[in-house]
Amino acid sequence: MSYPRQNIYERDNYTCQYCGFSGASDFESWQLGWFAIDHIKPRKHGGSDDDSNLTVACHPCNSMKSATDCNSIEDGKKAIAIKIEERKRWFKKYVLENPNIKS
Ligand SMILES: [Zn+2]
């Protein structure tokens, strides 16, 4: 059995190209990463299915990048960094500083 787009996984060493999280070392890491193949430039923005437009992404990066229009891995990293900052602010306000949450 081969994985769909296994050539992309092998090229990228089963590692998220946005954050560097590797799923290659053991099954737990592979499972935790919940990896997918991402279109760097999303199809809805005219991105192709060419291998050069495909990359391995872990689930958090893939979800945060979503369909943000990007032209490169670096663009994706920037889009993800912005989302992480938004999420940090949300977490601080609604979890860390929420008096109803018991730690
Ligand atoms: Zn990632």
C-alpha cells in the first residue's frame, strides 16, 4: 500500500515544511502530526497540482494556513505566524485569564 502523494512525503522527509515537525521518527509523532499534503498556493487562488506547489504540512499548520493565498513556503510561514499570535491572544484572554477555568 502506498500513501497518496507518497513522493511528496518522501521528498519532504515526512516533515512539515512550515514548522519543521517531523513525523519520521516514530508512529506517535506521525499520528500526532496528522500530516497532509498542502497546496502552497491554494487551488482556489489558481494554484496547480504540480509537485512544486505541494508540500507536507502538519495538521495545525495546515489548519491555520487554510486557504490563505501564498506563493511560497515562506509566505505560508508568515500566515501561520499571524494566526498563532491571534490564537495566543485568544488563549490568554479566554483560558489563562478566565476566572472560571480551574487549572
Ligand atoms: Zn507544522
